Amino acid sequence: MKNHKHLILLTAISLLGVSCSNLKIKNQNKDMNIIEFKELKDYDSSKHKENKLVDGVLEITPDGDFNDQWFSDGEGSLQYTDVSGDFLLETEVSIFRLDGTDAMPEANFSTGGLLIKKPKYKNSEACWLMYNVGFQAGFWGREFKVTRANMDTTVVNPMTQKPASFSTLKLIPTERTEYTKLRLARIDNEFRSYYQDTNGQWAENDASKVTFTFGWGTEYPIENFNDDILRPANFGLGDKVQVGIVTNPGMNPDQEKIQDISVRDSGARFKYLAIKKIKSFDEALMK
């Protein structure tokens, strides 16, 4: 499939922003620290409808135009804080239909999860990593996506005829559950993703389970992010990063109507966001 087809395929109460030095954290257990939702910063309130906090659960309904999603230079909703060094990030997320039914969403890439990004960058120089769960390309699954700078000005987005940041995603089909626990871990400049299985055990994502790899600029390799391994490294993230919870709004599965946002029919619920400083990836597999 050519790159332009890849590109076509892809795509709380207003939260208070405070400095990381004033961040209020309460203990989840001896291992993880939960950040109160009200202490997170809202990256761009135009990317979502008014957030709701119900019985401690944060409900986010993504909004905006066709480009208000996390792909290449497009950005969606993000509630975040600032972190430096090595860490483990965890959330528990559920995708829901706006009409209240238990059916699958109709819009592809209706997802919620975690994101780690460079604080500032220009168009065509985006740098972030996203890990989510939800209704992907016609099936329920997990998505692991790496977006990095396109420094080759001769390589242009066929839709805009301008250089655009490269975005490569991996999709892993999985059984649908009401809530899913996800983790992202960083040691030095390497990143790994994890999920909690139905037995309550943590497991790292396995490259052999990936059924789809596509995006924009997929022919430009990412270190340790390929058919054999899902441990992206050295793609541009510095020591200080923004980390938090994200939603993608969903895309019309009819490619003739790909930019029609009226099909969007889902949102995401988050039970918590937790962070822990770690010294090794082994800690990401502990309960």
C-alpha cells in the first residue's frame, strides 16, 4: 500500500494547569503514584468537549475537525504533566459509545490511552509516542505509534505537498474488555509498552502479534521498532517530556467520506493516571 493510502487510512470539567513542582500526588499503592486529574494540564481544550468527572472517573469526548487526531503533525486531546528521567506510566481506560449502547464504535481509530511527547516542535518535526486501545481499523485492538521528525524536505505529504512528520503505527488485535490497563516505560532513550491480561498479569507487547503496520514514512526505519521488536529507541525525545492521557476521535471507515466527522460516536473514560520512577524495565512487569 502506498504512503498516500496509508495517510488516508489514518488518521475534565476544564482541567486546571499547574507546574510540576506543585503537582499533588496521592498513593495508589507502594509501587505507583496516582496524579489527581485536576492537577493535569489541558494541552488544547478545542480538541475535546467539556470533560466530565463522575465518581472519580474522567470522561473525555474528543472533538474538532478531521486533523484533530494524533497522527503526523495532527494533534488531538491531551491531559498531561511534565516528567524527566526514567519512569513508568499507567492508566486504566474504557471506550464508550455516545449513544449509550454497548455496540462497537462505527468510526475507525476510536481510542484512548497514553502519550509521551516532546514539549515543543515545529510542523514536520513532531516527536511523540502513543499507546492506546479501542476500535482500530475495523477491529478491537491496541495501537503503538511512533511519530518523529521528517528532516528530508524532498519527501512531502501527497495531500498537502509539504514535508510532514513521519508516523508509523502497529496494530495488535485483542479481546474487547470493558476496561484495559496500559503501561508505557522509559529507560534512557528506549520505550516499551505493556498491558494487563485477563489473569491480571502484566505482559509486554509482542511484535509477532502485530497484524497491521502502516502510516506515513514507514520506509524510514525506527530503531528497535520493526517486525521483530516493539521497543522504539533514539527517535528524538529529550530528557524532559510531557506525559498523559489521550483520545483519538475516530475516522469515517468509508474512504470516500474520510473527512466526514459526523460519524464520530465514542469517547473514553479514565479511572486514573499513575507515574513511578523506575530503574529497570523489569519493574514494568510487577503488579
